[in-house]
Amino acid sequence: MTALPLSRQLSIIIRIAIVFVAMQAEWSVAQNAGYRVPRTADGFPDLQGTWTNNTITPLTRPAEFQDLVLSRDQAIALERQVAEYTEQQDQPSDPDRAAPTKSQIDLADSYNNFWFDDGTQVAVYNGEYRSSLLVEPADGRLPDYTEQATARIENSRRERTRLGAFAGPESRPLPERCLLSFGSSSGPPMLPILYNNHYQIVQSPGYVMILVEMVHDVRIIRVDSEPLPNVFSPWLGDSIGRWEGDTLIVETTGFNSNQQFRNSSENMKVIESFTRVAEDTINYSFTVQDPETFVADFSGEIPMKLTDDRLYEYACHEGNYSLPGVLAGARKDEVEQPN
């Protein structure tokens, strides 16, 4: 018998693994029906551990899907596409390729697939394969901006143009300055991104702490507490939690005016819930309310899975010369090409 080529063997293994994972998701629904949530020493549901929310399910629903819930076959097909793409991207780079130029953007010379951790599986929430993380509005799309928000965004764009993108450190994005995570990894809402999608939850009487792998953000949720005075405006907002049965409800307001979630206003309010529904699963949901920015509220649901992976320190600017480098380059351009 002729042996199959290695690439063909890998393809078969990947397909078997995808089907097995899909079957596991269905088995877990039946197994979790009688699940009893573990308790901390003070009697509250125990959410502690290291969790990941990585998934190939996007925030907003792709145009090819009309419904929130996918069939098993659709989920398997999506996971197969990702597996095949990943296999292709994992091929060695061409050592004889030409060096990139300043005007040439070649992602092949940027991050390779080794660094990505955006998941391999469709999000499964309450036993349903999901086409989008957004569940409201029903079409899985973000609401439109209000006229007020559109004007605010345009004014901000004009101001950035006037100052220049490289005028100084303050003109660079907050993640680039290591002040906040990229995207909305730390939240709220806490959304998966390309990598560093791990969260360590630690509880003590009156507090729930969430350590975010991306940019070492730390969320301190104060349980049954009063809001902070108005003079405080933390980067991640002021998060107040309360227990409703086995679910932790968290309401966050008081955002820093420089911290924005998709151009949100400082008056945005985010309501989150954390419910441990299995030994290895937390159902995480969120609702964003910001009538100054969006014409309607929107909500999402994301499974968080327990992981044995280590949560690594995010050493953001230690030994990193990128920011001084881009600013020095801007000063050099200003000398060579004065306005």
C-alpha cells in the first residue's frame, strides 16, 4: 500500500479533529444539565481560573449568514476553512525573498501565524454554534452612529490631522503607548482579538479581579459597592458588581474621556454577566448603552473556556524602541520635508 503524502495525512487528521470537537460540544450540553457551580470560601460562585475567549466567530455577522445559530455542518465547514488556511500560513517563509521597502507593505514579513491565537473553533453558547458574537440587534450588525457621534468623530479626525499623527507620544494610540489593550481585549466589553486572549480571574471578599494578558490590564470589580466620586475616571471605567443567583452582574460607567470603544462617549454604560455553566465554561454576555454614540443598544454573548495555558507577562515597552523610533523618523521627515 502506498503511503499518503504528509500534507494529505495532516488534512485528514485536521478533519477528524474538527468533527470530534463538534461532537464534544454537543455532548457537553447534555453533561452540563445538572452542573452545580463550585463556591468560594465565602459562599459565592467560584469563577476563578485562567480563561480564554478566542474563537473564529466574528463580532458581527458575515453577510453569507442570515441567522445567529449555525448548523453543525456549517460550523464544521467554517472550522475546516480556518484549519486549511492555518496549514497554508504555517508554511516556511521564502528565505530568498527580497527585502521589503518603505512603500511596500508585505504581511509575510510581519507577524507569522505562530503568534496568532484567534482560535480554531466556532463559538458554542448554550449548545448553539454561533455565526456572530453579537445577538442584538437581530441582524448581528452594530447599530449606526447618531448624528451627534458622526460630528464628534469628524471633529476628532480633523484635530488629529491638524496636530499630525506623529506630533508626540500623546498623538499615538493608547495601546501603542502601553496604556490600554488593543481592540477591546480588556473591555468592557471583553472581546477576543488576534492574540493574548487569556484572562485570570481571582476573587476575594468584596472583589473580583480580572488580569488581562494583553497589555497587563487589570480590572477591579467592586462587589456591592458605591460608585467612585466623579473626579475619578479610570481607563477601564468604574465597575460595580452584584450577584444575582449564580450570575455576577457588572455595571461599568465613568470611563476616561480618552478611552473609546468604537468611538463611544465617556457616558457609555456596559452591563456584563458572568455565569459558570460547566467546569470548563463561563457564559459571558454584555450590553452596551451609549445613546450619544449609537442609535440603539447592542448585546453580545461569548463563551470563556478554562485553559491550562500560562498567562504570560506582557512586557510592553521594556527594550522596545518602536515608539522612539517612529517619533524620531517623523522629526527627520520634518527636517527633510518642511511644510
